[in-house]
Amino acid sequence: MHDSPAPFSWEGELSDELATQDPTAAPARSSRLTLTVVGAVSAALVLLTIATVQLCGGHFVFSLDDPYITLALSGHIADGHYGLNVAEAASPSSSILYPFLLAAFARVPWQDWVPLVLNSAAAIATAALFAGLLSRYGIGARPQERKRVAFLIVAICLAINIVGLVFTGLEHSLHTLTCVAIVYGLARTFEDDEVPVWLIAVLVLNPLWRFEGAALTYTVVLALAVSGHWRAAVMGFVASSAALGGYMLLMSSLGLPLLPSSVMVKAAPVAGWEAIHDLLGNAAAAAAAYTPHVLLLWLAVVLLALHPVLRFRGLVTGTPKMTARREALLALVVIATVAAHALFGRWGGWFRYEVYVLAVAVAGAIVLWHSELDDFVRRARPRSVYLVGAGILVLGVFYMRGTMLSPLGARSIYEEQYQMHRLAVDFYRRPVAVNDLGWVSYRNPNYVLDLWGLGSESARKARMITHAQGWMDELTRSHDVGLAMIYPMWFRNEIPPSWHRIAVLHSAHPAVTAALSEVSVYATSPGAERDALTALQQFASATPPSVATVVFTH
């Protein structure tokens, strides 16, 4: 097993082949295509970052509250504890590796910028990998083609939310990068009949970023075995299983479920045939609801399924370096990954959950249809190529809209969860209870009770499993929590009658990524009300103009 030429280099057979095809025009270095794409994606990231800072009062804030959960967890990991509160284990992150990566920066004051840097690098690398994939087949290598092919790649990155995904601050950008790299590595394996040395490492990394990555990893492992690469298949299977098993053993030793609380909270507590029925029903409902948003995904899946059939019938030529059977196997790997996500994965979540399958499907379609794509780019008028790019943007308009709304989503978090953080850390300085855990728990030395259950296993069980009467009151009393900041409608009839609603935090702008534009503040006992009101009155005079704090006096 050895590595073949680097994906972004221009060398060997490809250069000779292109020179033969068009002797009057020497091919440009593929690095120029990559640099053009990287420059465009980087410019979009910089502009969105500037817009976010301007809308958030000079602060950079992610478009979701969730990344601050991971940042808070990473700070405790750096202290040798896995959880969000000292001496209380919890597994609130959906990623195994991401919190440990962020823990390396837990001691620096600018740690909250690290996810932006990591995810921007991942987005740029994903765009570069798309460019490298096209360059591998000579597409866009000629000087006269570079701009139009670069436009196609940037259009794809925007249409499948590679750019907007960065501003969620979570591990999805890194996961998407490894998924595209896996498709690239599998294509190289099938074409060169050699497994790149880095492919095994990427296969292991993939489910460590997101559990959904296990579907692609193990499907590729099976494909490697079927194609005769047994050694690589065994290595990938053993290493991936050992990494996942090690995490589950750690969780078990801490008295936690084998899967993260974030996964458990979203899972329906059913079993047997009822679970299968619900699984299929949810998959069908999600497919129906999101089909208008993921038309590009279904188009790519159709193209993936169609090309091997057409090749077997002699209607398309395919690539001489990949047999028809291996081409069909690659298509099956990608389609199986999409099917696994449709059955077990989630959709939406502010344009993030399904982005990796979009990227995988597009990368697979490029590999299988590269000959036809190359012929189109070479023969079509530039206007036709740009029209195709515009069509891709139209198919991805749902994600384009999400990208454009990212700064507004960040403002939504700034005016709500960030202000809750300020109230808890700078003014109240005592244990609090919340249903949005991220910002309030990040760099907060006091206890934070997560009533929704991501950061508190006892709360998760009480809310979802035991349904014990008065569980909210019992938990707040046991942790000496005097102030709660929640959405009342999330808990309906569960809010204890002894709690007093003493204030409302209201954003002047409509909620974009926050669930609501108004948060209710409760004193959990008469004895806690005085301190809570004092903190709220001080906080009310220090909020931005767009945030209104209405304090009720009893």
C-alpha cells in the first residue's frame, strides 16, 4: 500500500494526455484552479465573519448556541473531567474527537474563535479537494477553462452549504471534509488498484467527528474487501471499531450511556416493531419534508445509479482506469451512505445535518461522470457552463439562504444566549438552570443545570423516561439553583407552582436560530428571589439597545 501522486499536483499521465488532446494550448497547473477556488471561498468566509461581528456588537458569535456546549466541555476536559459541571459526568457533545481537539486551546482567551479557524480551514480544504478531484481528470486544467470550472466548484460549495456550515461552529465542516476525502481515496483505489496510505486514517477519523460517519466508513471498508484490498479493509475495520469501542468504554466507566446525551435526547424511547415502524415513518416524513431542499442530493443519487447501468449497456464509456464493476461498487457505497442517513440520520438543524451526504453524493457523481463533464466543459460555450453553475445555485437556494442568514442567526444568539451568559456569569454569579446550555455554561465557574437533559443525565431521564412529578423542583433544590432561564412552552405543565416568573429577556429582532425571541426568568424559591431581582436590575441597565429586560416586581 503506498500513496499515489498528491491530489493537487499536475504531473505524469494526465499532463501528457491533455497535451496530446490539445497541442495548441498547454495545460495550466491544477494549483491555479485550486487557488482560484480557495480565494473565492475564503473571500465569502471573510465577508460573513465581518458581517457577523458588526451585527453582534463587535463580538464574533456562532449562528447556533450548540458549539458553546462543546467549548464548555473542552474546558473541563483540559482539567481532566468529562462533563460540564465539576464532579458530575455528562456527554453533551455529538462528536467524540471535536471536544478533545478544542481542549488543546482551553487556556487561551481566544478559544471561542478556534472553531471558526478550524471550520474555515476545513471548508477551504473541501473546496480544494473538489478542485483536486476535477483536476485529477483534467477538468479545468486548461487556461481557458479555469474560471468557468472554478465558478462551478464555488457554486457547488455554496449550494451544499460548505460555506454556511462554518458558522454553526460545530464539527460538521470537519466531518464533511473527511467524507469527501474518503470518496476521493476510494476512487483512487479503484482506479490505481492501490490504497492511499492516508485513506485508513481518514476512515478512522470519520466517525470520530460524527457518529453518522460510521455508515460511510464501514461501507467503504466492505467495498475495499470486495475489491480485493483485504489488508486495508481489516486495518480500517479494526482501527475504527477500536476507536468507537474505546469511547463507549470510557462512557460506561463514567456511568453514562454508550451514546452521547445529545443523541439520546433526540432518539425516541421505543423498541421492537414499534421502533422499526417509527424509523421508517420518520424517514419517509423527513424525505417528503426536505425533498425540495435537497433536490441536488436526489439528482446526484440518480446520476450515481444511472451511470453504471448506462456503462454496462455500452451507452457511456466510463473511465478506462476503473472497471464497470468497481464503478458500480463506488455508486453503491455512496447510495448506501445516503440511505443510511435517510433511515437513521437527521435533517435540517440549521442547514447542517445532511450536508455531508450532499458532499459525498456530489463527489461520487463527479468521479463517475467526469468524462462527460470534461467533454461538456471543453466543447460548450462559456455561457452554457455558467448557466449550469447558476442552475446548481438554484437547486441549492435553500442552503444559499441559510448562508446569507448566518450573521442574522449569530445576532439571534448574541441577543439571547450570550446575554443569558452575561446575566449568569457577570451579575448573578450563582447556580442557574436553563434549557439552552451552550453560552451559559461556557466559562461559567458556577453550576449550570440543563433541564433539557444534554448536560445533565438526571434531567434527561426525568424529562424523557421516568416523568416523575415535580422533577424540576427536586433537581433545582438539590443543586441549590435559585434562578432559571427557560422557554415555558418547552415544559408546559411541568414548571413548579412555587417558581415565580420575575423577568423576561426580549430581543427586538425576530428569532432566527434561537427557538424564540423571548426567555422567561424564574426565581425557583421565595428565598432566591431577592438576589435574582438584584442581579436582573443591574443587568437590565447593561444590555444592548436591541435587548429589553422587563423585570416584574411583586
